[in-house]
Amino acid sequence: MLYHLTSKIKNQIIDKIPFITNYIIEKKLDSVQRIDAALAHLLANVSNIDIAKFEESCGIGVVVLPEQIEEEVENIIKAHKDAILEKR
């Protein structure tokens, strides 16, 4: 995760490395996608960091279980079943 952070960080927010590193150490930024979201949020809000908005935009605290993903995929397939079968 730290390698990804250092390879993606921009000069405008290089001073935020310790801030983001703390989130990585605490396992709050635990995926490449969350680190990318953190960097995007910081670039959009260089001068002012609102912690709540930062955490929300990074998906911190959001947990999606495999069962939830499977259920949602099944729902989408059911909703589009006729079109899927027609295009087979």
C-alpha cells in the first residue's frame, strides 16, 4: 500500500504523506481503490481537510461481504434476464 501511495502521490499534496500513511497503518486505507480515492479527495481539497468528508469519500468503514455482492449480481441478472437470454 505504501508503494502505491508513493508512486501515485502528486507534488501538490506531498506534505500529506504522513496523514495518509497513518490511515494505511491503521488499516483504514486497505486497498488500492481507497488510496486512489484518498489522493483524489486531497487533490480536490488541498488547503482544507474535513476528516468526515475525507473518510466518507474513501469508503472508510464500509464493508461489503461476498454474500452481498453475490446477492446484488443475482438481482441484476434477474432484472435483465430476458435481454440476456435474447442475446445468447
